[in-house]
Amino acid sequence: MRLLFCGDVVGRPGRDAIAAHLPGLRQRLDLDFVVVNGENAASGFGITDKICRQLFEAGADVITGGNHSWDQREVMAYIAGEPRLLRPQNFPAGTPGRGSGVFETRRGKKVLVMNVMGQLFMEDLDDAFACIAGMLAKHRLGATVDAAILDFHAEATSEKMAAGHFVDGKVSLFVGTHTHVPTADTMVLNGGTAYQSDAGMCGDYDSVIGMEKTVPIERFVKKVRGERLSVAGGEGTLCAVFVETDDATGLARRVAPVRLGGRLAETVPALLSV
């Protein structure tokens, strides 16, 4: 199976990058399933039902979230009726929506998608590792599901790496989100799980993590909050992670970064002959 995970969509440049490049990638890479993190898609803060529909129309099968999941209050009603929009599983009981689901591809394969938020330098949520263990106890890769993707939305690379090794051999892809910078540690772990500490963002990289540069710089220089952050408006780069899995085990055969458009050096993996 061929999977693609697109990093945090930041504002209009990120949405435009998805719209411009994802339909072509689905065809070029013969993708079976696509996950997009959309928690910054609405002007950098949260997501709306309208934007969700735009991302689905562009080729996303599932949209994940993070600490900005609730910044647009209207999404609370929408998420209750849209199983393809996830928020971190380890939010408290009673929080609208859900943090995982099993979804069927167009070829009838079952894909488990999990969304969990880390705890280091983040909000005080339920234990991320116990949350992951609980979800994986219900689904076994290569048996009840054909592939499994974990979006670990976290600040600290140490926590992401620990979580990646924690699930090695139990998921097809472990990918970090939240920091908006693509890491250069794309690899297949010893147990067969594809790993990248952070997928990066889909957004304008002539920025400070997707935001117009002036206000963040002033905050660091003057030590005051100043004006509200606004999304940088230049051309966005689509940053993603591509995975090919073994049909029998669901584990990764190969993993590669994907970058298209904008300021970063472009890279798209070639398909291997069968």
C-alpha cells in the first residue's frame, strides 16, 4: 500500500499548496491513502468545516489535529458528525470528536489512523503512551488492519523519538507534527515502522514557522507580545512523508520525504517497479 502524510497546513498558502499538488501526487505516486494535519489551516489557528471540505476535495482521506484543534469554535459541532476529522485522542473524556478511526481505501484495505498529543512543553493531557497502547490493543497491524498511521503532535523531539520506538513494529508510519520544520531523520526503524520526527508544514517558508516575520522577531527582541500573529502570504511548500508498505505485514518497505513548491528544495520519490 502507498500512503502519504502531509504536515501541518498553515493558512491559505498551505491550503493552496495542498490544492495545487495533492491531486497530482495521488496519481503520480499511485496513492492508496492520504492523511493531512489541518490544525493551522484557518488563518494559522484551527480549522473550519469549509476548509475540511476543501482538503477532502483535494484528496485528503483523513484530517488530523493538535493543540489548535478548537481555535475555531464552529468546528466543535462539525467534528461530531465527521469521522474523517480527528483531534488528539488524549483530550479529556467528553471532548467532542474522536482521536482515531479505521478507514477503508478505494481498494478495500483498512487503515487505522491515530492522533495523539505529546506532553512535554504542551498542554496537560492524559498520558500519551498509555493512550497509544490502548488504541493499539484494539487493532493489530497485518491482522485487523492493513496499515496504521500515528500522528504524534508534540514539541520535543526526544518525546517523539521515544514514542516512535515505543510503537516500532506496531504501526506502518509514525510521524511527528507541530514544529512546522521538516526533519532529516526519515528512516525505517528496526521493527519495520517508517519514522520521521516532524513532517514539516504545508505553508510559506519565508516566515517564522508559517507566520509573517516582523511580529515574531519583535517578540523575541522586545520581550513583549505585541500584535497578533498573521500568516505569511507567499507561495507555500507542500511537505509530506511517503510510505510503501508490505501487503502481508503492513510494515514499511520504504519511506521518503516529499517537498513540492515554494522555497524548499523539491523532492518526490520515484515508484519502484514491482
